[in-house]
Amino acid sequence: MPRIPTVELSRYLLTGHIASPGCLRARAALPGKNTRVALGGAPLPSRQLQPRQHARYLTTETSFANPSATTSSPAAAAPFRKQLKEQAKALKKSGHKKKKSSDNQTVPGWELTVGIEIHAQLNTAHKLFSPATTSFNDPPNTHVAPFDLALPGSQPLFQPATLIPAVRAALALNCSIQPVSRFDRKHYFHWDQPSGYQITQFYEPFAKDGFITLYARDGIAAEDGEEIKVGIKQVQMEQDTAKTTAQPGDVQWLDFNRVGVPLIEIITLPEIHHPATAAALVRKVQMVLASVDACVSGLEEGGLRADVNVSVRRTDDPSGKLGTRTEIKNLSSFKAVEDAIIAERDRQIELLEEGGEVKGETRGWSLGSTETRRLRGKEGEVDYRYMPDPDLGPVVIGEDLVARLRETMGVLPDQEADQLMERYNLSAKDALSLMLLDGGARIQYFYNVLDSLEERLVADGQAVPEGAEHATLAANWCLHELGKLTDSASSSSCSDPDVLEGLAMTPLGESPLVPSSSLAAILHHLYSRTITAKVAKDLLWAVYRGEIPEGGTTSYIDTHGLWFKELPEEEYAKLADEVIQGEEKILGEFLRWKQGKMKAYPQGKLMFLVGKMMRGGPEGRVEASGAERVLRRRIEEVYLPELEKGE
Ligand SMILES: Nc1ncnc2c1ncn2[C@@H]1O[C@H](COP(=O)(O)OP(=O)(O)OP(=O)(O)O)[C@@H](O)[C@H]1O
Ligand SMILES: [Mg+2]
Ligand SMILES: [Mg+2]
């Protein structure tokens, strides 16, 4: 399904038509190669394809200035290594087909129930009820309108463009969009909420009755089998609060830039029964929201916050009623979601087993802790004194807008993962890694590299290969070789601090440190076997260190004499003979395999000898696949017959 930038969608909201033929993420959705379908269905030539865009900011202005000039993504500010580590941990989980039940997922005799509330900052240019622009890294208190501070006489001014990411999110979560919804006031006093109430949707939310499907590959508990569907009760729009930063001596600093930033609250039904499944749900919601450009950044970057509601009941409880829930607020990592649920479940069970009772309350969780702590008693509906906001009219969402947003939804994570696996032969783990890394930008980087690689192959006079081999190569490098690069860069003694900053990936999938075209140039030569894998890796390092400018890869190879001059066949054979000398024990294993005494071919031993050939041969002239081919032939055609004769 084609996908268009959110700026275009907001233009649609304001003027009623889509002007651009921009068709994003088309590559993944297309049946054939090198044809791109525009919104109207007509094929676009390859070069007209816009990259899958992450337009981070909607705007209602008529001139669509570069949005990043006024605001910057919070994702970029997150320390890259931390982000990478957390993601790697998450992926370790999500990649495994099944989790072991020994992972503390169940307690005999008890059933855990979890319902989750997820708050996501919407990807919009303006606040929900004021024309102040949204900002995430700007100096505190620089994006504040009178209404945001509840100054006397100020009135809310609903910003209709905020509906676009909200409705896209709700559609992606399979909700039905309500034609009429309304805003309510939820009263409470706290310094982060100047008006004394938050404007939210309580009685009539804009979206209801959705669901999300989680698969084993998403990292759900083994007890949930291959697939589980969790109901979404509703999605509502509401205002964010001011950001509080605690200072020494009981002082709190407040940043009102965040007050009034539009949020959606996604509320699941209490249908989750295992901690790992709860964490998988939050991770999946994050991926879904990112895939429709609905939110600004992920859980670990602060753009998403999760509250978990936990209760337990005995499995033999005849009443069938759920236990009393407690709520743990503001969890900011997937691991925290799982760990906090486990700790709270165990606390409640212990309490009940001792004859006590669970009190409905709000609890907190800090990273690395082993128990939740009480924050306050649970406020009820009565405490909040919900009332319809008299200053705001109903929100009317037209069917045409819903239909248009549904049509232009783009590729959702399940479909994307399937396509990466089917089309490019990636494992589930690698597909999800590509999709999750860099807040969703790594996958775009992969598409950019792939486009550039295919253009180079075509320019070279080669047809774009039918098979997926070149794409699998590109995916592996975008994931593993780039990962190694940043890992070893951060642990090396390199003194240039810029080099330690990871890839500084932009939401459009470009890295100023390793431009996608530079990686494509390296892969082009590697794929065409004009350089060795070792040289390719060295080149990648040189690009990363800034020694090869964009567009300079080929001339660098020229000037440094790095082209692969492969050894002739007989030289390979000579080298193979040399490394086989004194390896009678290994040859013995090959013989046992040939005689059927050993089932599996001793590939490991073969590769050990290939390694010796690579090290022993002249620099840059031995290539692993050539060495393996000749070595295997020498062993099978020369050495084994000789050994057999001697037996
Ligand atoms: N017995 C229960 N055990 C576990 N979860 C529950 C239970 N009852 C309700 N829940 C979950 O608690 C959540 C309630 O969220 P909701 O936003 O409706 O109310 P709230 O927590 O009182 O509001 P807020 O925190 O926004 O002030 C839902 O996700 C629901 O599935
Ligand atoms: Mg809630
Ligand atoms: Mg709640």
C-alpha cells in the first residue's frame, strides 16, 4: 500500500486534496522490482521514488518549510550506545521464536492479569489547543502560549492537524473511528498542570474497540503460543503536562514547553496474562506508531510512556472476578515493563497468601529495582470530577478523512517483517532488528543502500539480480557490519569524540558518518567480487573515520591498490597443499565423513583450513569462497583417494 508524507496529509486536511505523487515505502509493498506505483497506481521511474519519509512534523502553514529547522527530534539526543544496548536486549528477546517458560512468566496456582495504558506524543507541529509549536530539545519555556499557562482570559483553540497522526495511529490499531467525540476536563492539582485540570477524552473518545495481534516472533511468552490478540478498549486524545526536573534541596524545575503537547492514550483491555507478552505489546505498539509516523519517538527516548495495571487471582477462584488492580506509572523501557509486572505480581501474591488484601493504588518503579513502591492511593472517577469542557465543541471526523488515511496507511510492521523475510531471506530476528534500530530509521537506511546498490549494478551494465542475494548482503551489512563498527569504535582508544557518536542516523535513513551511497559503493564492489570482504570491511572503517569522502570509494580503492587480483587456480591449489601439511587428523575426519562414519560434513574444519589459507596467502589476493572451493576439491579429489589407498 502506498504511503505519503504526513505534511501531505495535513495539506489534505486543510485543502481536501493530495498534491504530491510521493509514494513512500512503496518498495516494500510492490510486487515486482524497480517499478514504483504512485498514489494513482501509475508506475514511477525508479529515480522518482522518494525515500520512505518520516516527516516528523505536521504543519498547518501553507509554506512547508523544513521542519527540522525549528525543532529537533529527541531521538537524536538519546545516547546512542545506551539506545543500541537496550535495543539489542529487546531484540535478543524478540528474535527468539519462543521464550522459555522458566523465565518467571507464571506462578502456579495464580493467574496474572495486566492492562496497559500507553501515552504517545503525537507527531505534530503544534500543541493540541494552542498555536505554540511543539519542541523537545529547545531551551525550556520557549514554546508556550498564554493558554498553555492557563492565563486568565485565554481559550483553547483546537488544532485540527493533530487529528492526522491520531487517526492514523488508531486505524493502525484496528479501532473504529468515532464520527463525533468530545473533550472533558479531568481535575487534579499539581504543579505540572497550571489550569488545575487536564483536557482529555473520557466520555466520548475518538477511537474505540481495536486490537493488536502479537506473534511468537514479537517476543510473547511461550505460554501464549504462536499468536495472541489483545483488545484495545479505546484511544483518546489529551494534553501532556509540563516536564519536571528535580533539583537538590526539594526544588523542582518546570519546563512548560511540554504542557499541552498532544498525546494519545491507548488503553488495552485487561487481557494480558504474562509479563513478557506485556513488554512485547508495548514494543509492538511502538513499532506500529512509528510505521504510520504517528509519534515522535520511542519509549526509551521519552516519546512514549507506559502505565501497567496489575492484578492477580487464584486459578481456582469460582467468582471469575478479576483481582484488585494496582497501577505502576511511567515505565520507560521494555525491560522495566516486564520487571515491574513480575515484582508487583509477586508482591500481591505474597500479600494475599499471608491473608492480606491488595489496595487499589498507584505505585512507582525505578530502573534496576526489585520491588514497586507505593506512590499514592488510586484516584477514582469521582476524585477527578470529570466534566465536558464547555470551551470546546465536539470533534467531528469526516468519513472522507478516515477513508483517505486508511488508504494511505502504508506498510505496517507485520507486513514489513513478512516481506523482509520472504523477499530478502532475512531471519525474523534480523528483520525485526532492522525495523527497530535507530527508532525505525535503520530500515530506511537499508532501503536507501539497496536502491543505490541496484542503481550501481544497472549503471554497470548488470541487470538487477533476480535473486535476493545482493539484498541479503546489504541487509547483513546494514545490521551486523555497521553494528560492529559502532561497537568497536566505542570501545577503542580513538580520541576523536565524533567517531564515538554512533551513526547519527537521521529519520530519513541517512548517516552523515556512513552515507548510504558510500556503503552501497563498497557493497557494489564486494558483490561484483572486485574487492575482498576484508578490504570491504577496511573501507567501511575508513569511511566511518572520514578518510573516504562520499563518492570517493572507487578512487580510494584505485590509489591504494586495493582491487582484488585473485590468485590463479594453480596458486590456490599450491596454497591449499601448504595448509594441509601436518593436518592428518583433520584429513582423517574428512575420510570418516566420506566413508559414511560421520553424518555431517566437517565444514568447521574446512573453514579452519580456509582461514589458514587467507592468513598464509598474499595480502588481498585470496578470497574465502575461492579458497573454500579449491580446498574442498583438493581434499576430495587428491587427498582422500590417497588416504583410502593407504588404508
Ligand atoms: N482487574 C484488573 N487487572 C488488571 N488490569 C485492569 C483491571 N481492571 C482494569 N484494568 C486495566 O486498567 C486500565 C485502566 O485504564 P483507564 O485509563 O481506563 O483508567 P485509569 O487507570 O483509572 O485512568 P488514568 O490512569 O488515566 O487516570 C486498562 O488498561 C484496563 O485494562
Ligand atoms: Mg488511563
Ligand atoms: Mg491508569
